[in-house]
Amino acid sequence: MKRRDFLKKSGIALGAAGLTTFPHVWVKDYQYAWADDDEIEVGVLYSLTGTTAIVEKQLSKVVPIIEDPASDPRTFNEKANKLVVRDRVPSVFGSYTSASRKAVLPVFEKRKNLYWYPTFYEGFECSKNVIYTGAVPNQQQENFVPWITNQGYNKFFIVGSNYIYPREMAKVCKILVEREGGSWVADEYLELGHSEWGSMVNKMKTMWESGECDCVYSNVVGDSIVAFRREFINQGLSYDKFPIFATVCSEIEVQAMGPDYAAGSVTSFPYFQSVSNPANEQFVEDVKGTMGADTVTYHAMECAYFQVFLWAQSVEKAGEVDPLSVREAAKGQEVDAPEGRVRIEPENLHCWLTPRIGVWRSDGQAEIVDEYKEPLIPLPYSAYGEAPDNLFCTQAGLDSSKLKT
């Protein structure tokens, strides 16, 4: 086995990671289908343009072959084909929305390649060709909805962007709200990227004033968050009286809208920049040192960061870079991430993460008001009855007979 200096010979730059402690990788003689001149090429598939570029630009930290899918699912598919078929990379890191992940999934499953997906998502997927490092619904909502109802709010106006993630998250929310004795009084959607929120916010305001709802549960995504929040405040609403509880609103969106438009609202994520531990302090320092003092860190960035460590450890364990060897080696891999200890669940290739709830302050950072003491098992089918002792997605595949309508 030969020792390769991972930073120099893999052709990988660290961009947003800004690391000086990135691990070296020991790899046996490479299969030349996946490597040339001792360089491991990996694909990076994050949108640099389009409606979700607000989040995805800063996820693009592993560099040898970068493609811009422009926030368009069809382009994601085309670029994924190029990376896997023409460039012959053995792993690709990328995408933010579920629509883009769904667009590339057939490429990776057909070609038996490996896709590293960093975003919190709606679950309801069981692929042997994806490593999922973001939160699934039980890691964002099973702590969140009971916490909300315990604050005295129980009439939910649910709103989201019109695609799979918000709709599936709403499905989980409804189950949990009803379990907690509350009710959902609206379930509304506007297209991804929609910027005209006057009518929707007026509907929320009218229903709140009439007592029909007492809170907003937001699954709005991308730059629509900025337009939504500004309209909400501009119509004279305030979070202390009519709160917004969000599954999607991180430091990057708060910075984009201006902290005053977020202060007092609440988000549930496993990671916030304000998490207090040495690993996160170093991560934040490195990011700011590389990308500028005004740069903020956030959950999807943190997942895009630590998944590269998990990949490197998997390559080192496998002694190969081919996708199937790396996938097998990835099962059970652990790392001390900025959010705390994370681990790839061998059964479903999702990560154990630590749920947290944060209230946004006027400085653009979140005060963490609730957090689990240890990581929580990922259950991508929790909305359909999956439980720790009754997994639907395992190494054998999805047991569809367990799915509830």
C-alpha cells in the first residue's frame, strides 16, 4: 500500500473548508477506470446560479471537476451524466434540493456510482448509491413540533415551496401536530423561487387576526425565504405575537434577508454556527479565514464539510476508490463534526445527527434553546411508521410492504 498525500495528489482543494488537518489517505494501486497519474478526481455538483445558488455556492468546496447545474433539475441530470460517464469520477458531492437529487439519482444507480448528498431532506428514499449526511424528518421535527405545542401554539398555518421536500415535511408535521393534540388549518404552496408574497402573507394575517391560526410552520426554500420574511415584517406582523417556526432558514438566509427580518423566529437544525464545542470553533475560524470574516456557516455547509472526511476515511479503509468498495467501507464511519459526533448508519446510509432548536437573534446567530444529549438514529420513513426497532430501509433494500398509505 502506498501513502498518497491527499491534498496534493488527489487534486482536491479545500475552499470553504480551509483545513490544515485534512486526513491523508492510504490507497492500494488504483483502478485506472477511476484514477489517472495517481489523482483521484471527484465531481462537485452545486448550483452557482439560479434560485438555490444562495445556499449552494458555499457548498462547492471540493474542487477538481466542478459543474454548475444552475438550480435546474434537467441540467443536474446532464451534468451528473458528464461527471460519471465522461469524466469517470468515482464519487460526486452535490446538490441542495430534493428535486435535483431525484434528477441525478437514476444516473448513480444505473452506473453503480456513489453520490454524497449534504442537505436535510424529506426522507422517503432508500438508495444504495447515496450517502445522506443531512437531517431527515425525525431529526428535525420530532423534537420541534412537541416543543412548539409546549410553548402554547397549536393551530398551524403550514406553508412551503411547491416541490417534494416541503410537501413531505408537511405530511410529517401534520402527523406530529395531531399527535400533540393540535391542528393544521392551512397547507399552502408557492413555486420555488417565487418572490411575490403579498397575497399569501395577507392570508396568514387575516387568519391570525380571526383566531383561525396562531403560528406559521414554514417549509419555504431558497431565496423565496428572503422575499417571504421581508413581506411578513413589512405587513406589520411580528414573531413575538405570530411566530414563524421553520424547517428551512439558516444563517445564510438570515444574512441575505437581514437579521432584523429573522430575529425572534425559530428553526430546527442539527447544526447552528453558535454550537459551542472546539471542533465547531475551529471550523468557523477556518471558514472565515478562507472565505472572509463576513462568511457564515450553516447546516448544509457543515454537512458538505464533514462528508468529505467520511469519504476520505472510507477510501482509506477500503484501500480502493471505486464506488462500491467505498460504499461498503463507509458503513459505520464516524467523525467529530462541528455539530458533534456523526455516524453513517450501516442499514440505510443516512447519518446519526443531534437535533437542536434555535431562536434567531438580531446579530444573525441562533440561541440554541433545546438540543438532544446524543445523536438520533435516522429514520427516512418515519412519516410511514418506521421506528428504530422496525426499519423499512435496510442493507437488503426497502421493504415496501411496511409502507402505509
